[in-house]
Amino acid sequence: MMVRKFFKAKIHLWVVCLIGLLVISITLVGVFFGKSKMFDVFEESNETQVVTAMKKQKEVAVLGLSVTDIYDKSQATTFFGLDVPFSEKTSYLKGTFDAKLGFDGKQVKIKQSKVDDNKYTIIIPSFVVVGISNPKFEVVDSKGEMLSFVTENIDTHDLANKAMSDKTLKKYIKMNKEWLEEQSQTYYEGLLRKIDSNIKLEFKFE
């Protein structure tokens, strides 16, 4: 009589027990073979967090420089395409400014290892100047040859603009490349290890 009441109960306790046993069995089998779905979900979530953290970055500055340099420009008067002898004029411009070097975070690529789900390769694009501030330029010296009075004065504003052009600033990137690479690694290691302290990272630079 008690058995019949048990199977006729409104909440169907026997169904609940059967489902509970089934869930426990599946979980134990998954853990035994290392393929439990609960572990797959964690890995997918972790990968998503890593990718999201990478995508949030825009222009990333990893190195700041205070630059002081001397720039010079010479010009002479020409006559029918030939330089007039002794007409050369030269100006020396002292320039100081602060520059931030880094890379475009949107161009960073992330690749997950095919053999180790917890290992990632971070591919960082070419370094660029991401910002310049506090520029100051002044003429510190000028000189001219005997007939330089026939030559126009040098446009120091144009010289200052060229001093801060991408072409000129590339030399500072080249001079500090090793430091930039080191700082970039430190930056992403600190960022991504907040998500997973056991993450393995490999870096490549374009």
C-alpha cells in the first residue's frame, strides 16, 4: 500500500530520484574521462574573457620619452638650376617634446594553442608614436656664407613640423625597440594574468 502511494504522489518523488541518480552518474563519468561539460564551459568562458580584454584596448602607450634634439636645415639660392656659390644659409633648431610610443591595440592578434587550451600567442603590430605633447622649438644658431644674404630665410616652422613627422620619429622607435617589446610583454602579462594566473603567453612582433 505504501509503495502505491509513493508512485502516486503528486510530486512524483521516484522521478526526482531517478533524475538525480542520472545526473550524478553522468558527472562522475565525465570527471573520470576528463571530458565533463562543466570543464568545457569554464574553458570557453576563460577564452572569451581573454579575447574581450584584448579587444577593449585601442591605442596602447607602453613607453614615454622626453626628447631633446637639434635639427638643421641648409639652403642656397639657385640660378638656372645651379647653386649660386657661397650663398648657402643654415639654421639650427633645438626641439624638445614628450612622445608616447606604443601600438594600435585593435591590430593585436591572439591565437589559442591547438595542443594547450591555456596557452596563447599574442602578435603585436609595428610600433608607432601614439602621442606627442609639450613641443617647444627655438633657433639656437644660424650661419651663412659670404653671399648668403641673397638666400631666403629658412622656414623654421616647416623644420619643426618635419622634426615631428612620422618619418623622423621612426628613429626613436628603432632606438628603443627592445625596451618597447619588453614593456609590451609586461603590459599584456599583467592584463591577462588578472583573468587567469596560470595562463601561458608567447609573444611575436611584426
